[in-house]
Amino acid sequence: MKNKTFFSFLSVLLLVFLFPTVAFANSSWQWISSTRPLNLLPIVIIVTLLIEIISVNYIAKVKSLKIVISVVSLANLASFLVPYIWLGISPYNVYSLYTPEEGLFYSINYTAQATPTFTVSLSYLLITLFVETPIVYLLLRKKVPNRKVLAAVIIAANILTTAITFAVERIFCHGEW
């Protein structure tokens, strides 16, 4: 019964962040700094991967660096692309210009450049946890001595790296409506 309540709560929380509640009618977003979140992406990716790989391999004791690098990289790629794919193909997104002729990757790139918001928010953290945690856990659970520690490390590392990315974006990227 506790699990049902917990997952119901998480589902409601996710839905709250998927549906926007604020409208900025007749206003447009402007970046007032020369740095945009996408410009910081290479640095953020490196730091994120290092923290998550080291955490999973050494704290969760997977002890197979090549496998951990592959799995964590795959999971991070999946969790990074999910929001852009959703924005790129969503009929409710005004920044979505996906057409079959242009292709999905054109749409992801356009959405990443044109969306007038920061990349990382609470909804991004939830998406990261819902996408990355199952991938890493399911692929590495048989290689660890304690599965609960693995799950806790995956969640903690993702919260930490999302918080770091959140802080970096807010420090170096400035915009306003």
C-alpha cells in the first residue's frame, strides 16, 4: 500500500510540472547574457558523467569501469533527449517545427536553441530520475553486492549533478520576459 501511495504521489507531482500554469501573453523571452544554457552543455556533460560514473562504479561497487561508462552514458543521453524530443514533437509547443521533411534531429536542435527557458528545472530532475534510474539500475543490478545502495547512489548522483547544472545555468545565463 505504501508503494501505491508513493507512486501515485510521484505521478501527480510529475503531471503538475508537465502542464504550464503561467502564460506570458504578448511578451517575448530575451537572453541578456551572451551565454545560453546550450553553450554550457559540453562542460556540464563532462562533469555530470564524471560524477555519476565515479559514484556508481566506486560507491555502489560495480567495479567494471567500461560497463559503467557505457551504461551511464546511454542513460544520460536518453534523459537529455527526452525533454527535447517531447518539446520538438509536441503539438502544444509553439517552438515545435517538426515536419517529416526536416526530421526529428532538426527539431531537437531548433527546440534547444529557441526555447526561451533554462534547461534544468524541477521537471527536468524528475524526467532525469524517471529515465536514468531504471536504465542504470536494470543494466547494473546484477553486478553489485547491494541493490539498494545502487539505487540510492543513482538517485543521489542524479540529484547532485542536476543541482550543479541548475546552479551553473543560473550563474552564467541570464534572461528575462
